[in-house]
Amino acid sequence: MIAAPEVREIRKAEQIQFENQGYLYLPQLMNPALTSRVKAAYQRAQDDQLALQMASEKRAHYDVSQLLDTDPVFSELAVLPDLLPYLVATVGDDVQLVQASARLFPPGKTFTAPWHSDMANTLGIDLAHSAHFHIKVHFYFEDLQPNQGCLAFLPGTHRLPREKERPRPQDIDAHRDSVIIVPKAGDAVLFNTHCLHMCLDNTSTADRRTLIYAYSHFWVKQQSNAYPANESWIPSDPLARQIFGLGAEGVEFFDQRPWVQPRPSAIKNLRQRLGKRILGRVS
Ligand SMILES: O=C(O)CCC(=O)C(=O)O
């Protein structure tokens, strides 16, 4: 039997905030030492992969490819002990990392669609009732200024029924109508990707540099950037392995979370109770 991971429950108020508003702001999720290591590793990946590209080609944003292969700290981040309770509470026991990227957004207009859901083209599930389907975590290792391409949300919009009209982007005044998160180094923001969101223009003079990890269920396709080629960078405990797509052997996709014991069926329970009663009478 696989021992259950020791993951604390998140506070009720946080759970309610996530269910109703669609996002959670997690100040100081990373401690200062980890934040510095992440920043240094990001800078190395930027120098190795993005510097030449940025000098030769102007783009709205740049992404580091195969981020988790560039430094073990990026795998560490995906299964940070203080993050696990939030992953389990917002996705479930079968949570898996499905995508991981490092993004650089130079000063300029936003590159995201205005007030979008990442799930708009997902058919076959009722997204308004699937608050635990797909989340993202943005990690910040340096302070952002309010005009440096911050994330903004229209809280609660993930709960709108599919047939209900969405607000028209031209009617939204981000500063009046949305929640804009201006993070400090060490902070993270976790959100239901069906909640309408966008990144605002970067009108500052500085690049906005972030890490973006997406999580969903074990049965959802995992991108190749969501696990490190070097398996020794993956911790050995079952929950961390599962998060990197290494499920328990012999357990079906849909049954991963092997520490959860299958609940005996009602009929089996009844048989056992009757059996005990009969035995009790004869002895
Ligand atoms: O801020 C970004 O880089 C992208 C924001 C966004 O739309 C997302 O993460 O889905």
C-alpha cells in the first residue's frame, strides 16, 4: 500500500475564494533564498536561449523552451511543499503538471486576447460547473510595477453559464472593473483558467519576467515541457512523481492517486454487516 501524502487542507476562506472568485493570490509562496535561486536560473536560461533571439527579432513575448531541463530549481518549484495543498484543493488528488514555461514580456502592448478563458474551445464538459478542471500558477521572482504587464481577472466569470453573454472587452475598464494583481518577488497567483483574465499592457520600461505552470488531472495530456529529462530531479514521493506524469505502475490513468483506498461497494458493505450479525448470533 502507498502511504498517503501529508498535505494539509487550505483554509476554508481560500477554498471559497477560489470556487467563487476563480483566483488565489499567494504572497510569499517562495522564500527569499528560493526566489534568488529561481531568479538566477531564469537569468541563465534567458542568456542562453533568449538573448540572441531578442537582439535579432522583435516579438510580443519570448518563451524559454524545455524550461525544466535548464535547472533543477524549476522542477522543485512545481512541487513546492507550500504549493501542494493548493494544487490538491483546486485540482484534486490526481493533479498533474501539464505545461511549464518561462516568459519574458518586453515593454509593449499586451499579447493576450482581452478578457479570455483558456478553455473557451473546450467542449464536452460544463465548464461553469468544473471549477477543478485546469489551473495555472504564475510565479514571480521580482517585484512588478503596476504598469508592468500585470495579470488581471474578472472574478467569478468562470461560473457564468455557457449560454450567458460574456462582457464585451470594450465595455471593461480594467482599473475599475477587474482585480489587478501587482506581485512582489516571491509571490504566486493561482487561477482557474476559465475565469476571464488577461495580462495588461507593459507600459513600464522593464521586461516582465514570469514563470507559468499549468496543472490539470492525470488523464489530461501532458506537454513535453512539463517533466525534466533528468529523472533524478524528480523527488521520489508518489505525489511529486504523479505531478510529473509518473503514475504508479499498473494503475489506470483514471485511478491515479494510489494512496486513496477504493471505497467498498454498498453491496459488499451490506454483506459484511449481515455476515457479522449472523456470526454474532451463532457464536
Ligand atoms: O501573463 C501572461 O503571460 C499570460 C496570461 C494568460 O493569459 C495566461 O497565463 O493564460
